[in-house]
Amino acid sequence: MPDSRILTATFYAELQSGSRSRGRPLLRYKDNIKVKMKSTGIDPKTWENLAMTRLKWRSACLTGVQRFEDADARLDNATEKCRRRKDSTAKSRVFAHEDSQ
């Protein structure tokens, strides 16, 4: 495909203004599944062997889902993380304000 085509120019062109988003790249579907499996206590490397026996797989899934849905632990961790993040941004704003004066 020649470089003068609109499609090629669009995909390979650089932006005149703006910037790319900050932070880590978005995870693929496969990566998200691995994270969910780890949070339920199922080893992503050996899940296929576990799934070969239906009773073992069902019990692993049920116990994993119960562990994952344990609202107390997940909510406590999430609120603590949110509180720490808000505290750190509030402190940085105070320091930035003091430095500018």
C-alpha cells in the first residue's frame, strides 16, 4: 500500500498536538483472566489439569468465587487504597502550594 493513501497516512502519522495517555498499557483479555484466576486461588498454569476432573473443577470454582466475593476483605482493601491515594495527592497539593508562595 503506498504511503500516500489515507489509511496508511492515518495509522502512521504523528499527532500535531496532544499526547498519549499516562500509566500502564491496558491489559489483554488473557491477562485479565489470569488476574481473576489468581484472585480466586486457581493457578493459571495448572487450571487445565484441574478442569479435567469436573468435580474438582466445580469445587475449586465455588470456593474461589466465595473467596473472591468476600466483600469485607475486598472493600476494606479498596477503601484503604483510595484513602492512601487521596492523602498523598492532598499532601502534594499542600507542598506545591507552599513552594509557590
